[in-house]
Amino acid sequence: MFEIRCAIPAGTAQPLEDYFCELTCSPWMLFSESVSAPVILSGFFDTSDEATDAWADLCKLFPVLPSKPEIGTLADRDWKEAYKAGLHPWSHGPLHWVPEWRRAEYIVPPGAAVVYFDAGLAFGTGDHPTTRLCAMRLLDFWEAAGPERQGRLRVTDAGCGSGILALSAAKLGAGSVNGFDRDEEAVRVSRENRSANNLPERAVRFSQAGLERGLREAGEADVVLANIISDVLRIYADDLVSAVAPGGVLALGGILAHEVEAVRKVFEPCALSHWKQPAVRVDSRTEGDWSDLALFRD
């Protein structure tokens, strides 16, 4: 394993993180040892040539990056252990997300649902605030629906990445779950995660499609989850709003906290127009630098 690493100029971290969030499987990570310390960018690759080529490609997109970063070797065992140390189980309400390597030791409370995720660089382990915020919206709606309605709920995970949100809905027991992504690799990873969680295909369907076709094929849903960067969300506002069934919720993630009002200004009038109701209840939560936006249809 080869690691490429360097400190990055001030103001570069957020644009880089936005870009990495668009990738299905990203070899890059950003971290800082303290609030005042510089932000470090590092990437992990199988060969030195891969590391060098990836850095050249990244520098084309972000010319302010240093031209000569540090490149060193990292033992596979060291990398795997370091990766594992950075991911921990977490839970919200009745749903638990647990790293695969802790499956045997983690005690799942009686009656709880659990989604296991594997080690590696796959996008969407639930560890990012955007995934957490969307998962919380799913669970809040699930609990509000009550036992009589829960088993009939229809859930759509638009831009599913590794399928964590769709798998969460299936583990809760939703009646119909559809996840889709335009990236073929994302769909492959989602299906592997479905198998790892012992879920049959009928419990959660994954397909390759862009937002317009994916939402059209999924049909109206009670819960529409879209954990995608805000620029893309705004482009497809009409499609996303139209996919929400009466009494449902549209939960948008991938929104930087300072962008949430701009996203709201697009989606609120769009929902008013499509849903033909006098007002739309809108709610937002923030975790770190990220926010979500939830719009509720009467």
C-alpha cells in the first residue's frame, strides 16, 4: 500500500471534500490533528504509479495543491488497523450501524435492527454527517408512521452510493425499498452489502439509473432520500419533489450548512407548486459543517 500525503493551503479543504463526496469509492481523506493545525490530505493506493497518476489528476482540478507531495509505503496491516480504528458503531433509535469486523462482539439490543458495513474505502459507511442526518430522518418518519403503517411504507434512496440508507429502510421492515445510482460500481457495492446483511432482493431493489429515470421507475414513495451535493439537488428539484407521495417526506442531504438556505429557496416554492397545498412544513438540522433539509407533504 502506498500513501500520498501533504498539508493543503487554507480554504482548500471544503472544495476538496465536496469533490470527494461525489465519488463512489474515494481513496482520499482529509484530517487535522487540532483546530489550529493545518489540514492534511492523504490518499491510499496499491502502487506508486497509481498514487502519482491520481495526484496529477487531482492537481488538474485543484492547481493550488503542492506539486510534490510525500509518497511512502504503508503496510497493509497498518492501513487496515488504522482504518478500523477510525470507524465505530453508532445508533439512532432502533437502528444500529456496526462495522463488519465488530459483528461478533457487538451486542444488538432486543428488537433492534442492525446494518453491518465492511472495511475498506467504499463510499457510504454511515460515518459521514450527511448519511447520519438522512438516516435520522428515515427513522423519525418510521417511528411517526406507527406499527400499522410501517410495513407498507415505500422508500426511495436516490443516488444510493453503497446502499446504506436503502438497507436501513429494509432492515426496519419497510414494504418497498428502491435504491438507484448512476454509477455502476455503486450498484455493485450496494448489492454486495445487501448480501452481507442477509437481505433478499425482494427486500431492497438496486438499479443503475440517473435521477430522472430512477425516480420515475421507483414511482411515488412515502420517504424519498437524496444524499447528494446541493448543486445536483437543485437541478433535479422538480423530479425529487414529484416523487413524494401524499403524507410523505423528502429528505435532502449533502448540503453544506452555509448552503441550506439557498437550497430551501429552490425546494420550498417547488413543493408548493407540485403539491398544491397552502404551506409546506420545512425543517433543517446541522451536524458539523453539514445540514439536511426535510420537506413534508400533507
